[in-house]
Amino acid sequence: MLDTLCDKPLIDKTRYVIRLGDVVWEVDEFHAENAGWSSPRWSLKDDRQTPPLPEWVGQEVSHDRQYTNASLSKRPYSTWGKEQP
């Protein structure tokens, strides 16, 4: 059903749940056209918490629309930097 209802390419990813102390991390590892991109996010018990960031967490991109699933389906990570001027 997804093959007929969804725009291509489909977002293909694996979600990992990692608990580090009081912080629960959800890390999405993308596959296929978006291979090489992963997206970590945390869940906190209290919104005022400021957890230490693990070394595998990079730049904050939550407010950058190019990293949303909708944008990644239209402009996959594998094409970034390969566009013609």
C-alpha cells in the first residue's frame, strides 16, 4: 500500500533508543537515499534539564527545515553538495 500512496523516495530509517543516566535518546539512522545521516533527540524528565551531550551529538538542527523527513524525501541527504549551480 505504501508503494502506491506515498511519494518517492520513502524515508527508510532505524530508530535506536539509548538511555544515558536520566536522559533517553532516540537516534534515527537513515538508509537508502539518506544513508550517512543520523538524527539524535532526547526525552527529559524535566524541561529545565540541560543534559551533557555525548561526543556523538553534533550541531543543533531542530529548527532547520532541510532536516525534516518531508524535506529529506524531496531532497535526499545523498544529493547534498551534488546539485548543479
